[in-house]
Amino acid sequence: MGWRQVGLIGTRGGRIEMDQMTDARTLVEQGEALLLKGEVTEAAAEFNRAVQLEPSLAGAHLGVAEANLALGAFGVVYAACRQVQQLAPDTADGALARAILSVLDHRYDVALRDVEMVESLQPGRAYAHALRAYCFRRLGNSYDANLAESKAARLSGSRELAKLFPPAPADAAMIPPPPAPATNGANGAVGPRGPNAPYTSPRPWNERSNFERRMVQARFLARGTSVVTNTLLAINIAVFAIGFLDPRLNRTLFELGAEQGSVMFSDPTQWYRLLTAMFLHLGLAHIFSNMLSLYFVGPLTERLFGSGRFALIYFAAGIIGGITLAVLDPSQPAVGASGAIFGIFGAFGAFVLLRRRQLGPAGRSIINQWVFFLVLNLALPLVLPGIAWQDHLGGVISGFVLGAIFTAASGRRRLL
């Protein structure tokens, strides 16, 4: 009888907490609608009520930051963004909070990278596109700013979103918020938590060196581009095209570049084949299937882990997959990039599994799809001859392990 009473009390308490969370989310949605309409003061009031009702709701604190950015209360913006980072560091809200903090610090190029992360985690956020347009404006890139403003207008139904951000004169005079007390847990109000070190404005464009200008221009040209993935696609296709056009050269490439355990174990100088075999393919169907897989899974995984870690995962998985094949079946020669591709597929799965809570309801669906395609591809060797399942297995396991290590090591920082 006592157990039932405790159960009823727990259920009632859980229902009350759920109702509070639902009401707070409703207030956040109302605040977001008001914000996009330009009714900033009213939106700020709704967000503040949501924070008071449910202090653990990251979206409410983010709304406080967005509204106060428009109002020019930069100290509150700083504190609210820090609160979002503590509550939901690896979500779209967390990335957007980081972007706003970078705007406060005049680091518009950094803010753009965080906005890209928002778009990859939660596409279609009008405010994120408006913030992107604002950053491009501050960097003098009118073309991309116009594109981002148009998309923000389509998503929100309003072309007044530029008013949500400080105008150029105020932006130039922006100063860091002073330190202040921490969050008040009683009412959820947030106070500034800024660092003691002052923010510094970037040097004007005409005062930068030619090298700095070229670096900025290069970042603009490469933004949103999966450099490593595109490079790997280009190299694989180029090598295949060369061999396809010259059959004699193709035979030479396979004789010198295909991996085979017995050859490598008998001559240690032949272990380079683990690398060269990753860029050789047997025919059109072989390279088409591998490059299609790389095209679909590569860009997203590269954006999640960053180009450097992505390249490390790719080559490490390809090499470990080749070693697995050489040990388990030393007599079988093999070529292809599938072990490396399985590696980045495994790394993507590790990221999703470890970040499933931050991904929300979409996380379970992504995990289910990942498991389905993993089982399907690992089962293909049972019905299709000539597939080196050992290479696939070694690649996906090593990629998963590396992905888990990088994801766990990221802590509260995003992986890009």
C-alpha cells in the first residue's frame, strides 16, 4: 500500500513538471513568433516568463539572448548564452548561442561556422539565416548576405529581421559585459557572467596585410565546402579514369598497388599497398558504389568532426581494414575504398549514439537508419561473392572507436 502511495505521488509530481515544461515551451514558441515579427520587447517578456517557469529550458535562455541582442543589453545576452552552453552544449541551440557570443566578440567568421552547425542540426531556422546575413554584412560580403536574408524572409514571412541585430554604429562601439552574480535559481533570472578581459575589435580591412586578406577570402570561398571529401572523390575518380583510358597502365597499377597479405608479410617494403589499394577500383560498378557512398556520408561526417579528424578517421580505418583482411585472409588480393568509407560511417554512428539525447526525437530515427544500413552492408558478402567483408568489418570498428574517442573528447565543445 505504501508503495502505491509513493508511486502516485511520483506520478503527480512528474505530471506537474511536465505541465510546467509544456507551458514554458509554449511561451518560447510565442516569444519566437513575436521576435520574428519585430515585437522585441513583447518577445523578451515571453522568454523571461519561460525562464522563470522552467530555468532548465535552454530554448528559453536562448530567446532571452536573442531578444536582448536586439535591445542592446549585451551583458544579459552574454549571460544567457553561457547558460545555454551549460544546459545544451551540443545542440542547435548551443551552436546558435556560440554564434551570438562570437558576434559580441566581433568574430563574425567564427560565428558563421557555428551558424552552419545550426543548419546541419536543425535546418530551417529563420533566425539562424538572419544571423548569417548579419555576419556577412559585417564582413562586407553583400552577395551572400542578400542570399541569407532572402532565405530568412522566406522562412519567417518577414523582411525586417535585420532589426534584430545591432546597427553598424552600435556594433562598432560594442563593449564586453561586466562580471556580475551568477544565475538566480529562485526565479531563473540571468545576470552577466562576462570575463574580465575586454573584447577587442578586429582591425579594419584596409589595415590588414595582403596575406590576412587572402586568408579571409580563401575562407569565404571554402565555407561550407567539404574539402577532404571532395579531394578524395577527385583523386579516386582521376585514378580510375587514368586506368580506364590506358589498360596497360591499369594492369601496372593493380600489380604494384593492390594489397595482399601474403605479399606484404613476405616483404615488409610492400606495406605501402595498404594505402595505394584504397585508391584502386575494379570497374565502373565498384567505383560508382563507393564514391556514391562517400558522397552521401562524407560531407556530413566531415562537418561533424572537422576536416583534420575526418581525414584521420578515413585513412586510419582504411589501413586498419586492410590489415584485418591481410591477417584473416592473406591469400586474397583486394582493392577499393570501402574499408575507409565504412570507417567514416562508423564514426558517424558513434557521434549519433553518443549525442542521441541532444539530437532529440530525430536521434532515434537516425540511429535506426544507421543500424539498418550497417547490417545491410555487412550482410552483402553473404549473397554477393568477391566482397572482402574483413576489410569492411575492420574499417567500421576502427572508425566507430575513433569517432567515439573524438566525440567524447570534445566535451562541451562542438566537433567542428
